[in-house]
Amino acid sequence: MEKGNVKALLPIGVFLVLYLGLGVLFEYGMGIPMGFYNIPIVVIFLVALLVACVQNRKLPFDDKLAVMGRGIGDKTIVTMALIFMAAGIFVGTVGRDSAESVAYLMLSVIPAEFSVLVLFVVSCFVSLAMGTSVGTITLITPIAVAVSAASGFDLPLCVASVMGGAMFGDNLSFISDTTIAACQGQGCQMKDKFRENFKIAVPAALATLAIILALSLGSDINGTVSHDYDLIQLVPYLIVLVGGIVGVNVFVVLLLGILSGSLIMVATGATAATDLLASMGSGAAGMFETTMVAVLVSAICALIREYGGFTALLNGIKSLFKSKKGGQLGMGLLVGAMDIATANNTVAIVIANPIAADMAETYDISRRKTASILDTFSCVFQGIIPYGAQMLVAISAAAELGYAVSAFQIIPFLFYPFLLLASSLVFIFLVPDKRGRESEKA
């Protein structure tokens, strides 16, 4: 077994201590409103990166730069950054009026008490079709913000419902990066992994709907849901929603939304032609912090991997679990730890794949079950960590529309990820994996 280096994990510890420590100090110690939201997360990640660069002095700094460059240049990171930029431009183009028009149309057709439930369901279908939780959150969060403002529902509840639905589709979609990574890494068919995931995810989704419905019916809706809206301003969002549901590529969907939004906003006089580019620029700038986090995290993780930090973590988890059920839980914790460290569920799966495959051989766990565990647990952790792309995109999208909400206001309402974890544990400990590794080979 390759020996790892536990000290290489220090940058992760530094980040968590600084971010969580300062957040608690600001929010609860000093009583600063939106204390966690006021923490410059890019600066904290830069400190963690500095710690990673100072470590392992045997490796020349130029070589460290090369390692970071390879991490930043990963296809997943590049794709994520481009989605961030495109989504920011879309939000900047259509602005608040378009999102509010969508919300008011929804609220005029659907009783106000069901509006949060609809946000969850729509997010489930869009993410399932598009295969991206980040893309779904960037598209639907502006609608959630407008629904909150129009109906009176708490903004954290609305945003969390969108995030939960987005993680549902991310976990199940055939075209999701996580599905592709898990299935390729474990050598199983996507349809088999889908069937395994479906029976775990659907109970969690139904339980989430029940909770949202109970909260919705018990809420005192103070805001009005009757408001004028411009039907033509619905077109950009209808394009991206329909495009997402039918499975159009997220970049194509966003491009169509930007083009249609530009034409409509200028034609209706909502935005002057001379101000359109400035609006696009402002929207893209609103995603700067989120993009920089993705870049910095990829650089830090590349150095940690180079120093042997991930190997040490994987070896430690593997040594703790002996039984088949324990092995499955170990896989879940393994990919969860990788996700906490990388803040990227696809990268977490890629890192965890080799050791998980070895554990599957040792404990006679089927390939489909292994792929399902990796994808499900990575989505659970990715859906709740306060510095993950999904959370940061949701917060950024809300802020771009003039509404401030923090991760720690949203987390208590993330019903789906927590219920997905509970459902996963039930299937690990109470519903055994009847078909093992050998039966798959037969």
C-alpha cells in the first residue's frame, strides 16, 4: 500500500478553521448581521493555498506552479468556470424584471401555498434533463428569489428547495458528470446505476415534498401574489426551462437565453441598447468570486494530491472498515471526505474511484452499488457544504438580484440532501446488496 502524508492535509484544516471560526466569531461572537456572508472566502482560500505552497520544500516552486496548472486546467474546472460566466451574463441580461414576471405567472396559476413545492419539482426535472446542479441553480434561483419576494416565503427556504431539487437531478441524470465519472470508474452500465440510485433518491424526494408541503400549508403568507407581469419577459426563462427539460446542452440553453433576453429587454425598452453590454458585464462580474473559488480549490487539491495527502486519507478510511456493510459506509465517507476537501463532487468521485474499486473487490460489493454509493454520498455532501459551488452560485445569484442570504441560513432547509443521506443509510444497513462482484462477472 502506498504510504501517504497526513501533513499534506494541513491546507484543508487551515481553511476550515479560518472560515468556520471567523464565521462563528462574526455571526455569534460579534453579532455582525450576515457574518458568514461577509467573510472573503477567496482570501481564506488564498491563505490555504499559501500554506500548501510552503509545504514540501523539496519540490521547487516552479514545479508546484506546474502541478497547480494541471489541476486548474482540468476539464471539469474549465467547464464549471464557463458555466459560471454564462449564467452570470444571463442573469445580468434578463435582470430582476424577467425573473419576477416568471414568479408572478407561477403564482397567478398555482395557489401561493404551493409555490415552494413547485420550485423543488421544477428544479428536479430541469437538473435531471440538463445533468448539472450548478446550471439548474443558476437558472432557477432568480425565480426562487422573486417567488420569495412576491409570496412572503422565507428566502432561505425557497433557495434551499431549488438546491435540493438540483441535487436530485445531478444524482440521477444520465448526462451528469458525476454519473459518468462513477460508472466509468467502476465499470458499470449507467442504466444499472440509475436503477440503484432511483430507489434511494425517490423516497428522499417524496419525503422532502411532504415536509415542504407541511411547512407551506402552515405558513402565514403576508405578501401579495397578485401583480402585473409582462408575458414577453417570460420568454428567456421559458426557453431555458424547456431547453433544460428536453435535455439541451447547458451552454446552448444559456446562449439562447442570453440572445432572447437581449432582444426582448431592448425591444421592450426595459434596458437601453447602450446599457446592455454593461448589464452583461455586471452579471459576469457577479460570478467572479465563485469562479475564483473553483480555480483556487483545484490548485490547492492538486498540491495536496501531489504531496500524498489524499493517499493518507484514503488509507485511513480503508483501515477502519472490515465488514461488507462497513465497507459500503466507508465508501460513502471516503467520497464525502474527498468532497469536503475538494468542494467538487465530480472530482471527489474521480479521486475516490480507484480505492473504492479495491474496496468493492475486498468486500464483494457490486459495481452498480459502488457507483451508486459514490454518486449519492458525493451529492449529499456537495449539497450541504457552505463553500461548495452549488451553495456559492445560489448565494451569488440571489445577491446579483439584490438579496443577501448566507449559507448557514440555507443549510437548515436543505431537506433533500439530509433525507438522501438517511435513505442511503437505510439501504446500506437494512436492504443488503444481494448481487455481489462475482455475480456480475458471471
